[in-house]
Amino acid sequence: MSRVDPVPAPVPPPPEPALSTGAVARRLGVSPTTLRSWERRYAIGPARREDGRHRRWTPEDIARLDEMCRLTARGVPPSEAARAALGEAPAARAGDRAAAVTPGGPGALPLGEVRPEARGLARAAVRLDAPAVADLLEAALAEHGPVTAWEEIIAPTLHAVGRKWASAGERYIEVEHLLSWHVSAALHRARPAPERSHTPPVLLACAPGELHSLPIEALAAALGELGVPVRMFGAALPAEALRDAVRRTGPCAAVLWSQSRTTADRALVRSVAGIAWGPPGARGHSALLLAGPGWDGRDTQPRAERLFGLRSGVAVIAALAAGPGPGQGAGRGPGPAAGRAAPAACGS
């Protein structure tokens, strides 16, 4: 008889690494302070520590925290949520009671395929956990920079919140307001690089009547990171104030944001595009760049170009701020293809 070699036993996969408190907080959308508070008050802490001091959270620890986050987001008091997560109280009963008192019931935000940081931010916003929202936004901007943080973390979360309250009547508006306020505050806290000397500024403004300013605030933060001088005028700048600002600053570019077709004023575009500034004999025109979904489907106006996508929009503006390229005179707008660098409306 032939000898049959024994089949080797399968090698078990290596255990998943334990995570630090900061990494767990970013994944779940809570602040490290909240995790330490839960551990102290409700004994829902990590199974082990390194050197007796540093908390290290195993997958089982994180699963319990994830359940506690899910229940508290649905309105369960933290003490009761902790007992359910630890197996000391029926989770179904706690969840049923939460669904009766929490706007929107058990449904989560419709995020789709997004970065883990976006899911954590969404969870913190739904819980109205302002300290966690602030911490997560600060970490995202510091780690990824304004462009990536906006495009891959902040904007997807804002869009998901907007879709949620649009489908739930008046519910979840408080979540959008809290998140928007903290996004704006985080963008304003981003410290710009020193401005380039002898570089004309870039003027950023929302169209008259336009109150949705977060995307252009993200653009201001991204340009500031590059040291491009920015003059930011925010939401709903009156038409005459916009024209005066262009005349007084002589910007290399003026960006006009419109979220809605009702604020996309073509007559204003024509009047701003026609403004000349500078001393007689050396007068010039600013590049006029139109950003936002309000301009979709509108004919491009003379001397005006569209911006598409925050990342490509930053590249277009940075090139203008660096000076005229070959064959492009000073004081002129971008070339015909400058505003068509990417498919999605800037920051929309």
C-alpha cells in the first residue's frame, strides 16, 4: 500500500491588531474624551493595556463600542446603551424604545462607499456630538489637507445629511445645521501659508442672495494652504459691493459661487466681466470664474469660464495667480479650456 502523507492543519490567520484610543475614536466618530468617559462611567473599556497605561482596543472591544454608538445615535441613554452593548440588557428592547423617540427611526445616513472617516463623522453628527464632530474635522484637515478632506470626507457627509432630511420631512435639519456650523468653523481655523508677495489676490464671493457658502469656504482654505492671497466675501454679497471689490482689489481672478439657478445672475456676470481696473494705459480685467451647480445648463458668458471640481479649480486658480502663461497677456481671463478641467461642479 502506498503511504498517504497527513494533510497539514490550516494555519489560523494572525489576530487583528489592537488599536489605540485615537484610532478607534476616528473610526467610530466619537472623541477620545468620550471613550474615556464611557470607560470610567459604564465600564465599557478595552480588554488590555500596553505597559499598564496605553489602552489597546481589540476587535471585540470595538464591536461593543460600535453597538453603543449605534444605540446612542438612536436615542438610547448612554447608561442603558452600555448595558445592552455589554450583554447586560436586551439590545432589541433598547433599540425599539429608541425608534419611538428618535427622528428618522433606525435608518443610517445614506453614505454609500466612503472613507471610514466619513462614516465616523456622520455618526458623530447624527448623535449631535459636537466635540467629536470638531475633533474629527480638525483631524481630517490636518491629515489630508483641505482638498482631500472636503472631497472625500466632508462633502459626502454633508450630502448624506441633506438627502436624509430631504426624505424625512423636517427631521434631521438640526444635524445638518450642527455639522455645517462645525465644518465652517474648522475651515476658518485652517492656518494659511504666508501669502506670496506681489501677487494679485483672488476674490471669492457668493452671488447675491446665495447663502450656501461652505464650498467656497473650502476653496478659500485650499488656496490659503498654497499661499495664494485670498479676499473672501462670503455669502450673498450684493451686486454693487461685488463690483466695487473687483475695482478696488484688481484681483487676478474673481470666483462667483451659485448653488441654485435662482441666484445664477447672468446680467451680473456680464457687468463684472466688463470691469477694467488699473491706471490709464495699463488697465486690465480679472479672470471671472463661475463655480457651483447654479450655473449648470447656462450658456458661458463672454470673458467668463466655469470651474469644475475643487481640486481642478484650485489648479486653475493657482496657475492664474502664478502669472500669465505663454500667449496669455496680463489681466486676461483663463484660456478657453481652463474652466473645463474636471467633470463635477466645484464643491457641489
